[in-house]
Amino acid sequence: MSASLTLNKIKAQKGISIAEAANRVADLGWTPSYVQEAMTFPTDYKISKTPRDPMKQVLRSYFPMQEEKDNRVYGALDAALRGDMFRNVEPRWVEWMKLFLAIIPFPEISAARSMAMVGRLAPGEELRTGFTMQMVDEFRHSTIQMNLKRLYMNHYIDPAGFDMTEKAFSNCYAGTIGRQFAEGFITGDAITAANVYLTIVAETAFTNTLFVAMPSEAAANGDYLLPTVFHSVQSDESRHISNGYSILLMALADEKNRDLLERDLRYAWWNNHAVVDAAIGTFIEYGTKDRRKDRESYAEMWRRWIYDDYYRSYLMPLEKYGLKIPHDLIEEAWNRIINKGYVHEVAQFFATGWPVNFWRIDGMTDEDFEWFEHKYPGWYNKYGKWWEEYSRLAKPNGHKAIAFEDVNYVYPHRCWTCMVPCLIREDIVMDTVDGQVRTYCSEPCHWTDAVAFRPTYKGRPTPNMGRLTGKREWETLYHNGDVADIIKDLGYVRDDGKTMIPQPHLELDDPKKLWTVDQFKGIQFASPNITLNEMSPADREKFIADYRRQGPAGRRAPVKA
């Protein structure tokens, strides 16, 4: 540390500009002597150029700005409670918030840890200060989101599910998808995780659908708490995007990083699409009661904010630096949303799995059918009949839950990489990797595991790249288990010890309408992945061929004449 400059001296000079204060902060940095700099947080990238913080952020300006934001947030939350918002909010929407708010605070915490990691790695104290502010941002986001969850839990008519989100994040088949997504911010190569995966793709591409579209839909359903919180979160994203862009330009300055950047863009883009579009698309399309014909569909939102604003305005200009943009993957992501029914397949899967949810899923009505057909022509022929079956089987009447009835639906395999099931059946890939037969939802997810996440890439050692290991599939943990025992082990049972938290409808007025755990005794559940590995090679190939022929909405493959 400079002997001529101290923090007290900086504090005493109240008349200096923010820009000058930012410059002087640089003199307060130090390099750790207890470890080699490259080993603090390892990366395979070559870093030679010192980037700068375009926002010139320092504590003196940062904390008053954030305090004002917090005052607005908590003032609005108090107003919502005083106005008894929960008398008017749509239950369909709030039920999906049990899943959403179980997941979202944890990626924020991972993002905070990620910024601490890349802040140590980045050369130059100016940008390190910017990453430090971003770290504090992420902690703030997680805190106000968890407070939001607390308010829902305390005031909603059915708090069951809100009170166990931390547990559910780690043991629910849907929560574990969010967990692998969040852990991608903090594992593997520091630049890959913190910069490309998080700031360049997740924050720059997908925050508009997450923090703008979601609040808009919440307000349309009578929920004024979520918009207040999430618009406050979004207000920080411009600084985060600028930080990420600075590191990106730093990496582009060295030709040796070009292959790694192109690899990481492909991986980061596809994994973000697979997870974020699956989640946010489902919440927006199937969690709403707003069926105005002029309301944007998720596909329309995606085209405007992600395809036009991010892809065409942000990514494509990077080609002038010689960076190869994954045009093919962006076009395929759009194709999956508009032509292959990706969001609709995900929503159907969540509804099929309702017995092992911790939230209730409302069935679709004629009004919903009409809106979907208007926005997605041909929707009814693909999904309408199944949703009619869902409503028919929603209340116990001597039949089993829809997952265990013959409704022409084949339970899907899990993708080893993104962990979203292989719902677009024709795109499934099967391969033996690390001595295990694995399934992938798509070729890009297969490439991620088999090619990108390896000790070498294009002949170059990449020892710091991440790995996909362990029992990643939720189903594997409960192979050949009794469904009733599985539900009890998950903890998804109400206080009476028998009535289930999840239900395939929203009615709580009559106990006879509610499913109990006893109604699932004797039903065995087998892991698709373990079952596949136990097959002979010939049987596996036959099985996968049949899987690829299955139709939309998981319909069984047609029988050849």
C-alpha cells in the first residue's frame, strides 16, 4: 500500500470528484504474497491488459444510491400489505412463485461469490472496486428476494411450500435444475464462470425476461410485491453488464483466448437458454390468468429482448473483434421456442410430476386454450387433449395421479448437462461418457459434457474447466422407490402427516378434493437413466430410436403397420 496515501486522507478530501476518487482507490490495492497470483482463482485465460471500470463506481456514491432504492422497495412492500394485496392476487400465480422464489435467491448468492472470485482475478484496482460493488449488489438482491418470500409465506392463504424452499432447492427435481444453473457461476474456470456464463450471457441476455417480463406479468395477476423488488434488482444490471464487457474486451486483447471465448459462449448461451427459458417461459405462460389477446407471449418477448436487443445489438457487433458468435445455437434456441414447443413441453412435464412438487398447479381452462391457440397456432392439437386429461384427473376419485395413468405420455429422460428433461424427443442424444451411458436433450448439451468440459480443448490443456460429476439426476436418488416413501422423504406433506402439499388444482375447501400420501403407496418409481444403463446395447439403441419417434407432448411413437 502506498505510504503517501491512506483511506483517512481520501475520506478527508470531500471536495474531490467521483472520478478522481475512483482513480485514487487504485492506490489502495495489494497483491497477495502468500500465493501465486494465478493460483488465487485459476483460469486458463491469458490476462495481460488492465481493464477499467466504465462506471467509476466508489463507495461514496454507491451506498446513498442503494439506500434510496431500498427505501422505495420496503415502502412499497409496506403499502402492499396495508392494501391487503393478498385478497386480490391470483392463486395460480402465487403458487408458481413457490418454485420461483425457492430458486432465484440462490443464483444471486452464487453471483455474489462469483464476483468476489473474478474481482480478485481481474488486474487493476479500479475494476476490482466495480466487482466489489457488484458483489454487494448480489447480496442485496438475494436479501430482498428472501424477504419477499417471507411476506408471501406470512400472508398468502396457503403458505405450505414457501416455508421449505431452502430444502426444496436441493431436493426437488425442479429446484436441482436451478441449483446446477447457479453453481455454474462459481465452479470451474473463473473467467468462464464469472464472466462469460454469468455477466456476458445470463445478466446481459436474460435479465429482461427475468426482471422486466416477470414483474409485468405479476402486476397483471394482482401481485405488486414482485414488481417492486425485481425492478429494483434490474436497476443494478447496467453496471454488471459494463463490468462483464470490460473483462470481455480484456480477454479479446489476447489472441490465445479466442478459442476459449468461443467455447464458453456456446456453452453459456445454450445452458442459459435451456434453463432460463424453461423456467421463466413456464411461469409467464402457465402461471398467469391474464389472457388478453394483445398481451405478449413469451415467444414475442424473447424475440424482442433476447433476439433483437441482445443477439443483434450486443453479440453481433463483437464479430468486428474477430470473435465467432454462435449464430447456429441462437437460431436453434428460437426454433425450439417458436416451432418445437419448448416452453409448453416443460410446463406439461412440471404438471405431470405434481406429486413430487411443493406447489400446486392450476389446470388450463377454455380461456387459456383460446389464448394459446391464438398465440401458438396448433397448440391445442399438440397439448390441449393432455391438459383436458389433467383436469379430469385432478381430484381423487378412485384413479391414480396423471403420471401413473394411461394418457399417452411417456416419462422423459433427464439431460445430463442442463438437467432439463429431454422433452424435444427427436433431439435426444445418447452417448457413453466417463464410462456411463448418458442422455442429453440436444447436441449442444452433449458437446458441453463430451467436448467442452474436458482437460483439453482443441489440443490445449484446460485443467481449470468445470466438470459434470456425481448423481446429477433427481430420479437416480430414488430408483425403484415407493412413491409414497419418496414424498415423505422429500417432506412434501402437510402438518396432518398425510395430506400432500402439492395438488393438481387450487381448491382447499374440501378435504375429499385433496390427495393424500397414502394414495401413492405401492407405486414404484424407476430412474430412466439407471434403467437405460442396465439395458443391453441393442435394447438401448432400440429404445432411443423409439424415443426419437415420439410426438409432441410426449406421445408414444406410432406403431408401424
